[in-house]
Amino acid sequence: MEAGHSSESSIGCAGRFFGICWTAFSSIFLCFGLWMTWGALEAWKWESVPCVIDRFEIVADQKKDPAFRADLAYRYKVDGREYTGTRLWKEDKGSDKYEELAKVREQLAQGPEGSLANLTNVQTECRVKPGEPETSALMPSGSGQIWGGLIFAAFGGFFVLIGIGLIFGGTGKSAKTVSKKGGTENFFAAVMAFLFFGCAGLGLLFGLIIPKAAEWVAMRGWQETEAEVIWSRVRSKSDSDGTTYAVDLFYRYQVDGREYRSNRYDLLGGSSSGSKGKHEVTRAHPPESKLTVFVDPDEPWRAVVKRSAGWWGLFALFPLPFIAVGAGGLWTIFKKRREGASVSLPRSSGKGAAVRAHRIAAKSLEPGKWTRAGSSRIGGFIGLTVFALFWNGFLFFFQRSLWGDVGSGDGFGKAIGGVFTLFMIPFFLIGIGLAVGVVYAFASLFAPRFEIQLAAGDLKPGRSVRLQWRRAGGRGQPKDFALLLVGREEATYSQGSSNSTARSVFHEEVLFETTIPQAMEAGSVSLKIPDDAVPTFNGTHNRIVWRACLHAKVPWLPDARDEREILVLPFDATELP
């Protein structure tokens, strides 16, 4: 037991060192996200002054990136001196989405008598940088940059918290309190992990899925309108992970005698891998050709070519497993913590204490009943597959939606993209490991399956019962087969503010082993508990567990290594000498 405790303590020190390194590295991304957010919010603190817009047109040039920008001029005065501004946002960038600029223009064009066709001599307010009156912007930073910075900061902050949990999770008052209440290790890290899954799912649900679903419902009432294609192309975007493509149809249409323009193609927008289908769309709609678009009757500057969600509608289900994992995980760990607080050490031996121990050990064999040896392989395969799909899917979505923007551009952006790539390597390795695990779990579905049965009767120290086995399916012929009786003790220790768990196998006995195929199909053996054995026990800090283990080595398939707990009862008062 001393050796086991020492080993656990050494692992704890290594974990703390890893946590320090992890926290330091993750802080880079937290700081970068905060820096992005601060830069985006900076213009909101600039002084708001009256100004007059002389010109606001949207210029389209497919040779430039981004293709759309605001041709803008406005006048304002500071300390009696007149200045001219030309920037729409503080960043002075255009947009790949014509609708984004059109929305700003239409909001500024709303007058008492409706929307103005030309933005000339329109009074509004602009933002002027304190101390630099020649630096101004018509509007503060766009919400996209603010949300991007917040998401990046939240992502880095989450991993900083994980690092802090690795450093202090096994120490401090909180960890000690958790151990007393339920024996739960790394409680803080577990809570943060499940919170991350839950919040990520809720963020996707309320930040993307529900707004897009509401927009899709509203599009059912948009009006069909004939439009003319101005340009038709496939826009590509390259980053460190490859190239993605998007359909870029720029078209014009008229509503109530006024011309509007848009380049929105579908509901979700964005880009994806594969260009063949996208090139087919652009070839079907060459410049100056006619096409039908759907226009929002209340906001005619909004239009779309393809309003159906298609297979992308299944993406609406994407956040649900994250929410389920987060909520279910939090519910489980807090439930176990409460249950752990209600478990107390038995004050006396007897059947009541044993019944309580049996109730806690949910996987114990029920005497007289054939039971599958081990847990469900199908359930494990499905669970692992779902987790692997959503882990890798989330990484893919995160990479496509944020990583490419972080790593785009030159200089600092490329450097941050490279560091971010390095940071994400462990997570992609986990994704690869999960994929390998899915293949292994799938192969294990075909491995031999066995059932075991414990004869009816109380199993107590010094007594024997018959343990039977039989093959219940699967492929392959095991080359080795063994049944074992294993007794293990688990104890949670506290040393000052540190907690560790030591595990020790105090009894391991081979009940039956063979290399003869016929003997593996079915049989029985006498299972005797040693005379001096300690009965099954489940306490707050200590457990005594007995297991019947079945091992079968199968060529070309995963080995069958299944086990079930067995309940060893204490003697009744009448049986004691």
C-alpha cells in the first residue's frame, strides 16, 4: 500500500508540472482573445460627435479581397475645425458579404418619409478618437470581431481553468471537501470539462442554430423575384489546413422600382471543401443570365438564391449531444457527490451492511442468473462512435469557423495561426485516437462473448459455490482461456491538503485455464472465497471489491477481458464463534 501511495503522489507532482506548462501556454490564447476583444471595443469608447454624410456607396470589385467596400465620405467638427472621414469601421475593412454593408447603409438611409435612395447630406453621428481628431469611424467595430475575440478568449480561458485544475485540483480546501463528500477526484476539472461541453452546445444552439432556424422559417414568406447575375464565380480560401470553396453569385434585382444587390447564395453561407458542385452552380448561372431569388418583403435589401437547408439541416442536431454530455455529466457527478455524502461506514457487521454494499455495487452478479460477462460492447461502440464524431466534428467546425480567420493575413496573423496550430495538435491527436478506438471497439463486437452464472446461495469467507460459463456468440477461436478470482482494495488518503487513491490487488487466484477449444465453450468450476477474506465493503474512503474475471486471447481480434463484481457477505451474528 505504501508503494501504491507513493506512486500516486509522484503522478500528482507530474500532473501539477504539466498543469503549470499547460496554463502558461493556454494563457497566450486567452490574452490574444482579450486583445482582439479590446481592440474591437476600443472604438465604442471614442467620442461621439455629429457628422454629415456626403457619400455612401458600396463598391464591388471581384478582383479585390474582400470584394465589397464602402465608398464613404462624411464631415464632422472638433474644436471648431472641420475634418473628413472615410472609414466605416475602425478596422477600415470591407466585407465578402454585400448584405453586411447594405444593412448598414439602409439603416442610415431611414428617414421620416422612408428609405432614401441616395445618402447625401444625411445627418448622423460618428466616432472620433480622443486626442486624434483626424482619426474617426462612422460606426464602432462590427459585432463579428467582438464575438470572435470573446470566443477565442473563452476557448483559451477554458483551458487555463483546466490547467489551474491540474495544479490545484488535488490540493486545497475544496479538493479535500470533495473527497470527504464523495471520494470524487479532480472534481474541479470534471466540472469544467462538462461545463465546456454544455456551454459549447448552448452557444451553438442559441448563437447559430436557433437564429438560423428562425430565419429559415421567415424565408418561407419571402417573395420570388427575378434577378440578373452580375458575376458568377467560386471563391476559395486557403489556410494551414487546406482550401475551402464557396459559391459567389453577385446579382441585381428590383423591388418597387428600386434596384438592390446581393451575393447571398444560401441559408448558412460559409465555405466547405470540394469545388466540383460549386463550379456546376456557377456554370449554370453565367453573368447576365436570369435567375429566381427570394426577397424579404420587409427588408428588400435581403435576398437569397437557395433558401432550403438541405442536408445541412442535420447540423441543427449537432449541439444536442454536447448539451446532453454537459448536463448529464454535471448531473451525474453532483448526484454521486450527494450519494457519497450519504454513505457512511457500517458500524456493525451483519446482513444489513452487506445488503447496503450490494446496493451500491450495481454490477454485482445476481446468483442463479446467467449474466453477460462484462459490459455491453454495442453500447460502448455506439457511445465511443458518437463521442468521436462530435469531438472531431466540433474540431472541424471550430477550425473552419475561427481558425482560418485567425491564421489568415500576414505577419502577426500567420504567427498566431502557427502557434494555434501547435496548440491544437494534442486535440487532433485525441481525435485520431478516438477514431482508432472506434475501429477497435467495432472489431471487439465480433470477438467471442461469454455468459457466467453464480450458483444460488450466500457467498461468504471459506464457502464455495459453482461458477459456470458458456459461450454466447462472437467469432474466432480463443487460443487461451482463463477464469480468475480477484480481490482488490481501494483507499483514498489525505496528506495535509493533498488527496490520493491507492489501489492494491490483495488476492488473485486462477480458477480455471485451458488451451483446449472444447473446454472453452462451456463448463463450471468451484469458486471458494479464502477463509480469512474480507467481505465486500463500500465506504466513503475505502472499498473492498471481489471480481470474477474472464480472459480469452483471440487471434486477429481484440481479446475478451470481461469481469463482474461478486458480493461476498459477512457472517451473521449466529455464525460467529
